[in-house]
Amino acid sequence: MKRIVAFAALLLLSGCSSTGSSDYSLYYQALRQSFSGGGSHVSKEQAAAILYASIGYRLNDGPEQLLVLATDSGGEQLWTSGAHIVIVTRDGRIVRTVGFAQDVAAVTPQKGQQLLAPAQAEGSGAASVRLEDFPSVPAYGVAVKCTILPRGLETIVILGRGITTKRVDETCRSDALDWSFTDSYWIDPTSALVWRSIQHIGPKNEKIEIEILRPPG
């Protein structure tokens, strides 16, 4: 799994080679800034300097770091940086991570189930069961039962701009790991883009906050 990081970087750099040295320089700058650290937030100036889709992520209330979009294929978006960090999302939900002390290696629907996109949440609440892999525990195929509910409209602020969103909460429980948590998503009511989320990625209650700094496309 850790080879994904190097592969993603190669994709970035090989993509630049066909568009000239200026693009190469911009990609290099994006990767360098994406793991350079700094203050508690990615600044508006730092985000504007990256001409490619990017997100800010924060692990366990730590400083915000920047990742760039390396691949967007088959409904999954792979975000990465030169700091050997990878976050893979589908419909805004984290389905795989690489590079953290506690990674989630896979999030898949239980047989006969479906991973409901957060944007598809409806008033009555929808229940589902998914399977998750945690190599550091180790625990594989852990059943996680979830119920997802909309919570109404909320305005959030990203890079100084107010954005009207629909908040959705997904409350989950794993009996096998005696682990309960609630993930939250702030979704564009029109485009279904998940602008911000707070998600738990392991039974030790590691959580990642993500916000879109520059949307794909």
C-alpha cells in the first residue's frame, strides 16, 4: 500500500512532462507546500498558489496540511503529498489512508449492502453495514453498522468565504472493536460536493478533518 505514494507522485510528475517546465515547477511547488507545515490553517495565499485541486486535512486537531489531487478514477479521488501521506475518498468519504500511525486500509460494503454517499442521506435515516481493515490493530473485515441522517442547513467558512451546506451525520458502531463514533459531512445542496468533513479512521478514535480548498474540475 505504501507504494501508492510513490506511484501518485510519479503520475503527477509524468503528467507535467507533457505540458512544459512551467507546469513541472507548479507541481513541484504543490508537492513541496503540501507537506511544508506551518500554522494551524492553510492560508488563502498558500491555497491560491496551488493551481490544482487540493484539500486541507487535519489529524486529531493538529495543524492543517495541504494535499493535492493525484488521480481521479472510478469514482475514487487520491490525494497525496511528498510527505508520504495518501487519503483516498469516494463521494467525500475516506475509504483508504496511507502514511498515518493508524491507517484504514479498506472500507467496503458488506455483501448485499451499498455504501450510501453522504449526499444521498434522507430524512428517515438509512442504515448500512460496511467492512473495514485496520492493519495496525490488526483487524480485518470489521463490521461497522452505520445510520446516516441529515441535520439541516449550515453555513461554513473556508478560506474566508461563507458556503451554505447541508450537514449530514453518520453514527456508527462496531461491536467487535467496542467502538462507536459519529462522522459529519457538510455538503453542497446543489452539486453534492462534500466541502468539509470530520471522519474517524480507526478504533483508537483517530479523526481527520478535511476541507476542500480548490475543487476538482
